[in-house]
Amino acid sequence: MPGTVRLHRVFTCPPERAYRAFLDAAALAKWLPPDGFTCTVHELDARVGGRYRMSFTNFSAGGSHSFGGTYLELVPNERIVHDDRFDDPNLPGVMVTTITFREVTCGTEIHIVQDGIPDVIPAESCYLGWQESLTLLERIVEPSIPG
């Protein structure tokens, strides 16, 4: 049965900065891959019906996997919904990722739900990967301290 992960984080940046980090190819390449991986964004057309394609490469082992999908819903600074498909036929099915952004007194609350994780991928591995990625996202979206 396909898995689901749910994540919740609060960042001190405004919603528009967090939202943009999910739709900017250069930003995604920096923060999205989990520890030990690099990311190449091959295509990113951030509009409803637009597609994206990217690949993660294990920096140590050199193996990579490619995936892509379609943007199903984009509500600026509030919500992103996209589907995901792996190019590898051993990772079948379609995942749907929903990211919501909500302005809170100290910045932005982000909720991420990823549904339909293929059975061969332990949901806890996806959860760990997202946790690592969100730590890197924090470095990109948080206001820099002058000095």
C-alpha cells in the first residue's frame, strides 16, 4: 500500500520567499536533495499544467534517479500541488505532493503532505529526506544577518 508523509515547519521568512524557493530551479537544486545527493533541474515550468523534471545523484556512489511531474495547483504564497513520477519502472505509481504556506506571527508555517509513495520506498526514508531538505531550505529562505 503506497505510503504518506506529513511534515510541518515554521520559518521566520515571509510566505512569498518560502513559496518562491519551491518554484525556483536554482533554489531547488540547492535545498531539495537529501544529504549526500546533488540535484540537477532539467526542466521547470511553474504554471498550472507546467512540468518539471530533475534528477538526484548520490555524490559518493554516483548512482542517480530521475523524476518529474506536473503542477496541478498554484496559489501564490499559499499552496502548491504537483504530482511526481519516477523514470525508473521499479518505482511505479504517481505521488501527489501538497505544500501549504500560511503566514503566522513569526513568519511562515509550511505543511507538506506527500501521498502515494511507492511501496519499495520506506515512508520513513522519505520523511528523513524531507527533514534534511527542509534544514537546507531554512538556510536559503531565512533572512540573512547583516555583518
